Amino acid sequence: MQRLKKRKDYVKVARGARTPRRGFLLQSLRRSDVAGEDAGADARFGFTVTKKMGNAVVRNRIRRRLKEAVRLAGAAAADPGRDFVLVGRRPALEMPFSDLVAEVVGAVRAAASGKTGPRGGKEALKPAPSEEEKGP
């Protein structure tokens, strides 16, 4: 498992698709720099927990649980050449670890299959126009 360590990488991924889960929010984005030359590039993961979640002890416990869930099963389910950022939430601390691992795997697979919503405002929520609205 490779890690995201630079702020610019986190900012890029934040513009990608979002997959909300109970214990975290998964942000994902396909890397454009490995599209053609290196199809076997590993997925990269980043972890963050905001100060709203609690003091440093609580934030570090959430981050450690997410890292271990990704290490055990999430990295194997990840699509190569994609970056992921897990934004930890407080329920990740209380939920059973096996459930957390299952949530991570499910979110990573959903992100790879494109079943996540695009990042956007009201435009992303608008339904597709019907045949009558399109006109001839």
C-alpha cells in the first residue's frame, strides 16, 4: 500500500468522486499520470480526521483503525492507478472492526465500479431531462 503524503495530492483527490459510509467518507480519483505508461501502479491511500472529531488521542485512534482496515483488505480490493482519501468520522471508533473492514472494502469496490456520485452542487442532483423536455 502506497501513501499520499503531500497536500497537493489530497487537494486533487478532494475534487473526485465521494462515497459516504457510516464511519468515513471515501474520496477517490483516477490518476492521470499513470494512465498509459504504468498500468500496474499501486493504489495510493491517504487518511485524515478533522479536529471536530475530538482531541488528538481520538483522532489518532480513528486514523489507526482506518489504516489497519485498508492494510488488511482495502488495498487488495483497490483499483490500481487510483488515489483514495479516507476522511474519518467518529462512528469508525465505536463500530466493530470487522464491520469497519467490510465498509472499507465495499466503499473501495463501489468507487472502482463508478457507483459513486460525482462531486458537485445542485447540478449533480438534477435529474436527466425527459424526452418531452428535450424536444425534437
